[in-house]
Amino acid sequence: MRDGKAYLNRSAQRIADAMIEDADRLGVGHSRGSLGEHLIDAGASSPGGIEAGLRIVEICMGGLGTVSAAFGAGKWPYSVDVRSSQPVLACLGSQYAGWNLSHEKYFAMGSGPVRALARVEPLFEKITYREPDAESSVVVLETAAPPPAAIVEKVSKTTGLDPEKLTFIYAPTQSLTGSMQIVGRVLEVALHKAHDLNFPLEAIVDGAGRAPIPAPHPDFLQAMGRTNDAIIYGGIVQLYVRGSSAAARDLAEQLPSRTSRDHGQPFADIFKKFKGDFYAIDPHLFSPAEVIVTAIETGDTFRSGNSDTAMLERSLG
């Protein structure tokens, strides 16, 4: 914080710099790309791990989230806990994977505070936050390969930052780091669905979420299925909102994943049913299994949805 404002890129850069400093302990690799950009391999050629994944979730949230791994009871005791007192900015302004950074055969969606600099997505018509004096930025990519020079140049041109001021972190879905950072989006998917439901973002003042950390899988489809199912059938989120009890109740009833037409099958099966067309899947499926919404001005709390153990058994094993 400075002058009472959050600075996503400055906060994320500190965490990224610490990852580079702790590279050996975290199992990540650091190098420079052809244009001078920093590259952090967090799970492709480097092993990565849970701790690296936790750091990446914090980076994705622009330093405005508290992220930890917890170990409890049950068949899937290892889980990720995420919370933020600025959830809209942390989750939608930074963490959401909304910037298409593809080139020829390279496909990736960009996450992290760089999105708040680029502001190329329609979502930023609703998010007024600006950071015009950023000196560097961090980009998180869910992929097994570093970005080609064309993507680095695109990010540089869009943000106005020289390539050597950019840090790209990448890890494939099939890695332990990748699994960790994806389920760390449990709060973010709830925020994004609330936005899709036209709930006023300014009324969401705090939030927290938890989801089980699935075992990675060498097959991309199975790995993607497990990470999505961990949230869809095992995630839980609590939101604190301003406004009427009726509005809070309506949000709680509409947020859980069970309201989607595609709910009730493992995500890998749904993906195959739609022949790999991610955008043909009902977007309302991408939300936690269980939701708690508290109207802070009335003191009322509403609960909806529930974890689906049978579906988790089919997917997570």
C-alpha cells in the first residue's frame, strides 16, 4: 500500500523476485529470454511444487490475497485456503485468466497484475483501478513453454514496459504447481460468476474460499478435469456483501455450480462431449460447489449448494 492505494504490480513483483531468490528451495528455474525478459519455469522442466504454487496464487492476486495450504480430515485432506479483503481487485482485476496471449501454435491465457496495466478486456469497463506508474509487471501463464518473442513484444507494447521489466511465470496444468495455482482460483470463480449474474461488484467487500488440492496427472485432459472438479464439486466460498438480505440470498442461491446445465458429470467428460470447445461449456459451471453469503448490514447469512463426494471420487480418485 502507498498513499492509501493498492499497487498490484509492485506487490506481485516483490513476490516474484523472492521466488527467483528462493529458486532452489522452491524447485523453480530462472533465466532470461531473448528480449531480456525474466522467465520463471515453475513446473515444466523444473519440478516446482505446492510452495511454488502458493507463491504463484499470491502473485496472480497482485499481493492482495492471503494464500495457504491446510491439512485436515477426509479423503482429500490437503487443501488450499484463499482470502482477500479486496476480492474484486485481487480476483477480477488481477487473478482471472482473461488476456489471450496466443501466437501461431502457442496458446496461453494471461493472469496476474499485468492485466490491470493492459486493460484490454471488457471486464475493465467495470473495474476502475489504474496503476499508471508501474515500473515492472508479472504475467502468469498456464502452459509448458515460455512465451515466444512475439508474445513478449505484445505485452511490452500494450503495457509500455520494456521486456526486461517483465517477468513471465509458467507451469503446465499437469504439474503439481499447475494443479495448485488452478484450484487457488476457487474464490476468483465465485467473483466472476457473481459478475456474470450482474451482482454489483462494489457490494462485495470480503471473501474466502477453500478447495482440495488434487493429485497431478500426466494427461492434460485428466489434469484439467481434476483441477476444475476440485472447485466445481469440492470448493466452498464465503462472501461478505453490502446491500439487502434479499440480494444476498439471491446471490447465494445462484452462485453454486449445481445451477449449471452441465453440472453432474466429471469435467473431462463434459470437455469431451463438447469436442474440446471450452467456450461451448456453460460458463455458470465454473463456480464452487458450496457458497455462503453474509449481508453485513443486516447480519443475515445464506447457504446454498454442497460438496459432491461421489463426483470427487470419480474425478480425483
